[in-house]
Amino acid sequence: MSNEKTYQNTKILQKKAHRLIPGGCHTYAKGDDQYPELSPGFIVRGKGCHVWDVDGNEFIEYGMGLRSVTLGHAYDPLLKVANDYMKLGNNFTRPAPIEIECAEALVDLIDGAEQVKFAKDGSTVVSAAAKLARAYTGRPLVAICGDHPFFSYNDWFIGTTPMNAGIPEENKSLTKIFKYNSIESLSELFDEYPNKIACVLMEAARTDEPLPEYLKQVQALCKKHGAIFILDEMITGFRWDLHGAQKVYGIEPDLSCFGKALANGFAVSALAGKREIMDLGGIHHNKERVFLLSTTHGAENHSLAVALKTMQIYQQQPVVETLYKQGDRLRNGIDKIIDEIGVRDYFFLPGRSCNLVYATRDREGKPSQPYRALFMQELIKNGVLGPSFVVSYSHTDKDIDQTINAVGEALLVYKKALEDGVEPYLVGEPLKEVYRKYN
């Protein structure tokens, strides 16, 4: 992969994209304001962990579709399954048997899950979980972990961010925030709003591990106060462990939300949970009905077939073990370079090895978007597209070692910028926070 990269076609398409699409793309995390000026704007194909952009540049990719492509791009066994099912037709007037097969497979993998509803994206099923909890408890409030950056594009969550235009104040007031690893923070919410909190919604972990017994304490508080305990496993599911992060930490939530790696980038998400709660969305009870999930494309045949095949591959091959192994190789190599160059106080790798991210700090040791942009710029220059260092099953030792070398080159420039300031080295504008009030 050459260091000489040009982006003529990217620039042409970016102008066209912003004329036709608000933000220029359909996911904020993929937007132009999240990448340096000298970067690929559009990817045309991928194979394994390599991608090619509209200008013919090749990159080793990390993040892999916002952590959804765990096996690798264009993974042949999945392409075959998708192709076979598409030939049978898609989206019939009645359910297809694959819906039962896929539901059964997921229920078998996740302890405590007895029923499943499928949809297309994480926001949809997480919002459905909150609605279901409200219906089950008869309570209005949702308690969310404020240290976890995203749960849904719906009002009940986005209303808690600075980017909350268009959301009524009364909607914003229905979501309350607690701190991760602070059981006191959550307990205070229950005391402040007695018999009002329908559910507690959080990820089991992100870059910080839960304190000993913390998650079990959360679960116990929920039980004590009659609230539903919901885990968002969009990222952790099928990455922390085949059976989800809940298996790693020894807890069984009332409801769980899965997606991303569930179908290796194909559009499948799932709400799974206890029958007693889930069945409110069914037709075999005499309670008030809940309009749980009813989506035209939620049970798309070929996507569910891919999800089923993906789960089988996880069971048959050492996928999760490989994510940890390759993540360890990457972390160890980068840590060595960080110490050799002497930037430990300004650049480091938080997170589990299967889900590595990097932190960029300025000369004062504060989190820095300009330095993040510079690091990404230099990584890209050296053939690595890395908004994070989240590995896939397709990242080989050679890919990891090339990445470590690219990080070394990038950190040499980073160190110069710490001495001289970032301005002489960064081309274009720094990156911006997604949740900002104004552009």
C-alpha cells in the first residue's frame, strides 16, 4: 500500500453527497466532520479487513462498520447463504421458517432469553425495550447510564444530548441519568423518583470494566424497586463473549438488545428477554396489548439466514478468541512504540483487546480533537483507516504488524506536533463532536 494517496473522486462525490443527503451520509459517525480532510470519503468495496475507496486507495480497516463486521467484509460463507435465500424470494405475506430458526438459535445462546423480536437497527430494539418496560411496570421514567454514548436516535435518548433540537421538553424530562460504576448514583435516582422508574438501561462495559459486584448491585437495585434491568449488548454481544457480556460478568438481565456483529454487518438487530415481559407484545394473554415491534423489513429472510450462519460460525470457529488474540498483538505492539517514542501521557489504548480504542491528548494532557485528527491523518497516509483499533476475525498477523508500523510513523509526527503545535502538521479542520448544538 503506497503512501501516495489522492482523493479527487472523493472531493467530487462529497460535494454531491452534501447537496443530496443531510450531513452527506446516513450515519453521523461516518460523517466528514469525523474524519480528517486527507481521508477516503467513500468506500467502494471490502474484502476481509481491507477496503478500497473511490480513488483506488487501499487501506487496512479498523472499526469495521461501526463494530458490526466481526468476521470480515464479503465473508464468503455468508455471501453464499444470503445469495441462496434471496433466490427463494424475500418478504412474504406470512412469516418464513427462518424467523423461527434464527430466534431459536439466539435464545439457545443467551441465558435468560426466552423470546426474541427482530428488527433492523439497534435504536429500534433499544427503544422497544424501554417501551416494553414502561408497559410492564406502568411507570414513565427511563434511567440511563450517562457514561455510555449512544442508545437510540429516538427522543427519549437524544433529548439528553446537546443535539436535542425538535424534541419537546416533556419528552426530555422522562429520561434520568446515572453514573457508571457508582451504585450510589443509581440509588439516589430511585430515592428521588420512587415508583416512577420503569427501567435501568446500560451497557455492561465499554472502555472501563465494572467494579466488582457493580452489575449485580444494579440488578439487585432494580429488583428491589420493581424496575426492569436492560442491557444494551450492541457492541459487547458476540465480541466480549459468544454468549454476550452478561455471561462474562455473570448476570441475567430482564431484557437484552443485540445487533451489529449478530449478522456481520447485515441489517439485523434483536430484542431478547424473559417471556413474562416480552409476551406483552404477543397475542396470547388477556392483559393490555403492547405494540412492541412491527417492521416491514424486520424479518428479512436473507439477513436472518446470515445471522443464523454467523452464530453457527461463532460456535464452530475460534472467532471471539481470535479477536482477543489479535487485539493483544496490536495493543502490545503499539504500547511498545508509545514508550519508545515517549508519548505515554498523550496517547494510549483504553478498552478490552477485542474492542480497542485510542485516546488523544494535547500538550496539557486534555482530550483533543485536533490531535485525534492529526493521528488519523497520519494513519491514513500510511495505509490504515482507523477511527478505532477494533479488530475482526480477518485481521492477520501481517495486517496487525503493518498497523503497528503505521502507528509508529503517525506517532513520530504526533510527537513533533506536541512540541511545535498541531497547526503545522494537520491539513484542514480538526474533528468535531457529534453531539454539538451548532455546526
